[in-house]
Amino acid sequence: MTPAQLSRTVLHTVRRAVEDDELCVAVPERVTVRTPPRPGCGDYATNVALQLARARGDALVIAEVLRRRLVRTPGIARVDVAAPGFLNITLEAASHTQLVQAVLSQGPDYGRGDALAGVRVPVGTGDEVRAALVAHVVRGLVAACGGAVVAGDGPVVRPSPLSGRDLLTRLGPDAARWALLRPAAHDLPDTAPARLLSQREDNPLFRVRYAHARVRGLMRNARRLGLTSAPGVYDHPAEAALLALLGDHPRTLEAAARHRAPDRLARHLVATADAFFPFQDLLGDLFRDPARDRFHDVCPPLSSGERKPPAVHRSRLALAEAVGAVLAGGLHLLGISAPRHL
């Protein structure tokens, strides 16, 4: 069950509760599910009970009504109510497998869809380099989510301190785009070549592109070993962290398009890369943080000499491949290349 499917399931549950006179509330047009901010709160959380309680009723009472109904839904293993009225939803293990299958079947197009069907997003035009680039990327994001762009103002961003020509000369096309797109609209872009062109952990663009290149390398190595990927059971916390980010990718695309904020997508790509690859290894044991439980560090997709069940390798390889698809698709929407080698 993907986040989009879960959103529709929760919305359908609200509608059925109203039809059965168990709730007396106005059915919302849409329901949002998000990754919980803390571990141990399920796979996804929704504030729909709080949303409904604004008009009428107690949020905890509404949440309990929805909980009893949701927990009977195939694909949902558990639903907990948390004050002041959140629903924390834990999916069955098969749902994680289905998520990876969905990403692999759609490849870099995963996350695109019709979430903004019927929505018109105003986008303006301008000559200033950053405003023009952000507007261009927003148009692509809106189209990827099935929306329509109409003439309007904005998005409003702080201008670049350098001209487009200077940016390209100093940074090249990929780093120049990242410099203008990653900061929030009100922030001044960082155009320092020493930071943007550095192939080190402190460069977010390097981390994202290197994580993608690492995935491609894993896939090449797997082919040489005759190992194919196959989604399986994912029960390690590091796997769960990656799955949550993959599941949140469609919502991130929608939010970036709806709010005309490509920086949301850029930050999501950084978070996905950081969950995948243990970049502290690049700095040696002195900078290793044992408390940071990253997928590639604790759940290596390929064997390093020890014998493990082949199914484990295939399932982890499938998850790694899914990460690569999300990174490639996201970079493409930002107009930034996703190299196979770096």
C-alpha cells in the first residue's frame, strides 16, 4: 500500500463512517498521510481526526471511530490513537514489499501522477536567473503531478548574487542549478565553488549524486555475480527508514509543485541519500557515529564474504535499486544529471 493508496483508504473510511451515521462531519476533499517525525509511531500518521474536529466533535472520539474501521482494512496491521487526535498507522509487511515493487515498476517516473488533477498553479515569468529557473522547474513539477500552470505572479525568490553566465562559468550546469534550487525561496543562494564542487560529505549535491552512482555500481556488481533483485520482507529499522522516504516521495513531489518550492524536493533527495549511504565511512573511523543506523552500513545489499540467505541479498538489492530510481527521477525533475559513475 503506497501513501497515495493509504490516503484514499483513510478518506474512504471517513466517508463510510459518515454514511453509516457513526460520524456527523463534512467529508474532506483529501486526506494527507505523512511519515511520523519519531520512530515507534507507525509507518504513517494522519491528522484527519483533528481536521474533522475543527468543525464538530472531539478529535480523540473521531480518531477512535476511524481506528476501529481502519484496523480491519487489508494491508493495515495496526492503528494507534495518539493525543491530541493523531492516527498512527502500521502497515503489514507485504505493504513494504508492494511499495518497492511499485517503485521498481515505475522507475524514475515513480511519484508522478494525477495528484494535482484539476489544480491550477500560477507561475510567472521573469528575467532574473533564479526566478526564471525556479519557475521553469515548477512547471515541470506541476506537469508531473497532473496539474496545470496558469499565468500569474511568482514564485518569489531572493535573487542570485551572480548572473547566469557567471554561475555556469564558476559551477557548471548541475551545481549552478543546485545552488539556485536547494535553498528555500527566502534564503540567499550559496554560490561558493569550494562547497558546491567539493566531492566530500559536506556537499549535499555530492552525497545525492554519489548515492545514485553507488546504487548503479551495486547493480553492476550484482549482474556480474548473477544476482537479481526481488522485493522481500523488510524488518530492519534502517530498511524502514528508507521505505518511509520512498513512500513519501509522491507527496513530496506534490507539495513541491503545489507550493512552487523545488527546495522541498532537493531536501528530500538529500534525506534519501543520507539514509542510504554511510558517508561517515569516507572520513574514517574517527568520524563514525555508531548511533546513526544507515541502510547501506548495516544492511549491505551485496555480500562481503559472509554467507547469508540469497533472499536477503535480493530483497536489499531491490530496495537499493528503488532508492536509485527515486534519486534519478528527482534529479531529473530538477534538471540535474544523475551519473552512473562519479
